[in-house]
Amino acid sequence: MPQNKSIHRKLRSLFNLRADTDREGTVEDIRANVDFRSANAWTLVFAIIIASIGLNVNSTAVIIGAMLISPLMGPIVGAGLALGIYDFKLLKRSLVNLSVAVLISIFASAVYFLLSPISDAQSELLARTKPSFFDVLIALFGGAAGIVAMSRKEKGNAIPGVAIATALMPPLCTAGYGVATANLQYFLGAIYLFLINSVFISISTFIFVRYLKFHEVSRIEEDTKVSVNRWVSYTGFIVIIPSIFMVWYLKQENDFYQQADRFLKNEIKANDLFVVDQSFKFSLKSPKVSITIFGPKLSEDELTKIKARADIYSLRDSDIEISQSSISDSIERNIHQKIRGNEQSIERMSPRLQKAERRVEEINELISLGDRLNEELRALNLKGFHSVQLTLATMLPDQKDEAEKSHLGAIVLWKADPSRSERDRVAAFLKVRLPKFHLKVDNGKVY
């Protein structure tokens, strides 16, 4: 028996919170951090912008940093303290300042998300849109750790951890995102998460302020105390109800995904059917399991038998959609894709083909023209003349004329070196006969 008493005394000493409680100092510290003015207000805005950026770029480290510098905890703990010591003026101050802080936070984050070039909701942001009963527990125990740490004569290092665990900033930033994107679901989910955190941090503070026997500001009638206790209980109960439903909903959703995955593995993949695509979509009224399979085509009876086994996995056959993609379908799809690809290639090549066709026409015209010129020049009875060849080349655009243009030329071939008079006669003839050509006479050649 003496040994049992010794153990009992050690346990009482170990868990005795009242021995080193700094009641007066704790009340003064909490009162000092309730109001939002000057530095606190600016710090809040900066923290909100930082947290919004963290949510926007999906950076956990940035979000944690914003939560550490946030001054939001002050009025929330202040409200819990006010209820615990029945200081209704402090309660009013705390609620007013908390309301102002919430409005500033939502406005600042909404402005940021309106200006941000990244509009997609990242996973860190989506995590704040579906609160549950687990968030209630985090806020309740986080608030308890916070007030216990704050009430010690030797302050502990639990406050930063409480700020991170209870996550007051991200829900307000997510609410601002909901305002900026006009997404009511995101806004309501985030505001509810913030409400859970605020209410249960305050309730934890209230409970431990009463347990640690903080001094009441004045003598309060017993009926008033009972009324305060009742309203605290009612508020906690009302706030907690939706979170309990959310836990049930998350349980149903998780069960659905697990059973749908089991159905896919046991009834589809186990029968040597190759799954091309799969999609699981949960809702309370009509969840859907959509599967696309590849392989030999199954008959309607075979598909019906597969769907009939859905009830083994707590699914309904109406929840199962199976699409088939046979080998012939795949070949046909590939052929259509290649045809479309060829058509697109032809469309891209069309300008080049048209240009090539024009070049061929021009060359054919030059050949025909060259034949006629040779007949006409031979009629001049030139002694050394052999033939004339017409050329067509594309010139690069110069600085004065950016358009592409063709350079037409004529080359005169001689059997022997022509005399000056014969060369001049041919040059004169060609210049008259080919006025559009750019001709130049040089060493018996006409360009």
C-alpha cells in the first residue's frame, strides 16, 4: 500500500498543471495580443499573401512559414480566456478583432488569386475544402497544448507547433480563392474548417482556464455561469455535426474506391482482359466505375455475368460501365488516325507542291521557247552558231526588293569562236525577242 501511494503521488506530481501556472502573466499576454492594429494588421496581410503563394505553387514549406508568423491566434485564444474568466468586454473585443482579421485575410487572398497567373487548384489548397471530425480533434488538442504552454511560468515552445497543427491561415486563403474563382463549394468548405479551428481552440482554452482556476474578473451569478457553459456546449455541438457527417462521407468514399479497385483486379484483370482505361467517380446517389477493356469481343451475356458479380464488392451492376475496344476497332482507329495525319501532311505540303508545279510549267515554257529561238537563229545563217539554251534560276531577295524573283538567262553555244559582228547580231536579236529576260553579253555568252 505505501508503494501504491508513492506511485500515485508521483503521477499526480507529474500531471499537476496548477503548480507552475502563471495566471496573471498569461491573462496580460493574451489581452495584449487580442487587438489588430499597426504592426499586427500588416503582419497579418503579409502572412496571408505568403500563405496564398504557398497554396498557389503547392509549397508546404512556404505555407508553414506563413502560419508561424500569423497573428490570428491572439483573438481566438482571447475569446476562450474571456469565456473562462467571464470577461464579456474581452469577449466582445476578441470577436470584433477576429471578424476584422477574417475580412482582411479573405480580401487580401482574393486579390492575390485574382492577379495570379496560376489559376488551378493545387493539392495543398484542395486539402482545405473538405474538413472532417479529425480536424475537430486537431483543433481541440492543439488548443489545449497552446493554453497549457502559454500558462506556464517558464514558457514552452509549443505555440509554433500549435500554429502549424491547427492551420488557421490556409483555410482563409482557400476561402479567398473561392471568392476569386466564384467557387462556393471551396469557400464554404474552407470557412467551415476555419470555424472548426477557431471554435475548438477557444473551447480548449475555456476548459483549461476553468481547470487551472484563473481568477474571474468579478463575482458572477451561478445562473450566468450555467448559461455560459450551456452556450459553449451548444456551439461546440452545432459546429461538430457537419464534421461527423464528413467523416462518414469520407468513409463511404474510401470504401467505394477500395471495392472498385478489388472488382477491377478480381473480375477484369484476373480474366486476362487488358484494361485500356479506368475511372472511379464517387457520389452518394450514383457512383460510377467506368472501364475500357481491350481484347477479344465479349458477348452481352459475358458482360452481364461480370456486372452481376458487382454486389460481392458492395457495388451495383448499374454502377459498372464496361466499354470494349477490339483488335479490329484498334486497327480501324489507327487507320483513321493515319489518314487524318496524311491529310494534315498534304495540307502542309500543298503550298510547296503548288510552287513546284509552277516551276515545272515555267521550265516547259522555256524549253518550248528555246526550240523556237533555235529555229529562228539558224535562219540567220550564222557561220559559228550552234544553239541557244534558256535558263531559269531563283534569285535571293535583296534589301530593296524583299520578294523572291526568278532570274531568266540565255546561253549561246558556238561551234567556233564567233566574230564580233555575229555576236552582236545574236545579242541584238535576243534582246528584242526576249524583252523580259535579264541579258548580258560576255565572251560570246548572252546572260
